[in-house]
Amino acid sequence: RRAGWRSALSDRIVLTNMRFMGRHGYYDHELESPQRFEVDVELRLDLQPAGLDDDLGKTIDYGRVYDITRQIVESTSFRLIETIAEAISHELLTAFEVTEVGVRVRKPDVQLGGPLDHASVEIWRRRPG
């Protein structure tokens, strides 16, 4: 490799600002009406084989990542956005041959008593073993 060239661990697929409506929150009223949630996902894996061969079979299908994320946010209810992030990371690590997954979940309509863009959590999880 050339000097300064990135290692395979820095290769990643990023889906930014996926937006879904879900029923998540600590308070009962948050579970009654859907509210907005925004999710970013980063998948770390070696992208060189796919890039050299121009082969979808050697990378991750972005549509499947989106569908898994949407299913979790829209079809389940959790009290904490931490739990949403854990569920997404677990499903993505199970579904794909990736070394690490980063998940950011934002709740833009959270009410905390003053001006606020969003509340968010970010987690990183590695494949066991």
C-alpha cells in the first residue's frame, strides 16, 4: 500500500439521517402517538474487494440496511433511544459480515424545557470473537 493509504478498518458504508416515525419514550404519552426519529448507521468492513470487482455481492446492500433499521424503529416500542441503537446494532451485526457497527439515534422532538435540536445517543459495537 502507498504511504498514508487507509487501512481496511477505516473503510465504511455510511447511511446518514434516515428518518422514521416511531413510538418510543419513557412516558406513556410518547408511546401513544408516533414521533420523528433520525438514525445514522456506519458499517466497517473491507470495501476493497467490492471496489476492485465492481460487485454488489462483495459489499453490503444499502437497501437491506435501511429496511432492517426501519423495521426496528417503526415496528417496535422502546422506552430508551439507547435500546433502539442496541437493537439496530445487534441486527446489523447478525445480518452482515462487518467488523464493527456505529449507530446514532436522534430524537428531534424531545421536550426538555428549552431550545434543543435533538437528544441523541451514539454506540459502536464490534463483532464478537
